[in-house]
Amino acid sequence: MNPISVLIGKKVTVYSRMGETEKQDVGMLEQADGGWVRLKKADGETMFFTIVNVRLIKPFEHI
């Protein structure tokens, strides 16, 4: 079982990095498998992150 799977369908903040740049994106975690994380933002934008670039996934609610 993927440890991130408990966060699927939950509102989260994804903290990611590309080189020296760090970014925070908020949305609903839709998928996390195969080395990818998919996040659906409130504005309808879907973002994909490679798990290597994800530093932290923080849920808004206590699990």
C-alpha cells in the first residue's frame, strides 16, 4: 500500500522544489502512484509532480 494513498481525495498543500526554487500548491490530491502525484487546484488546474520533486505533502485535516 502506498503511504500517500490515505491522502487521496483530501485537501493538501504540496511543497515541491525544482533546483533552488521551492513552491507551495494547494488543492485536492487526486492520485499518487507510479512516481507521480496529481493535484487538482480550486481554479480547475491539474498539476503533476514527480515524487522526486515533492518535499512534503501536508493535509489540511488531521488523519
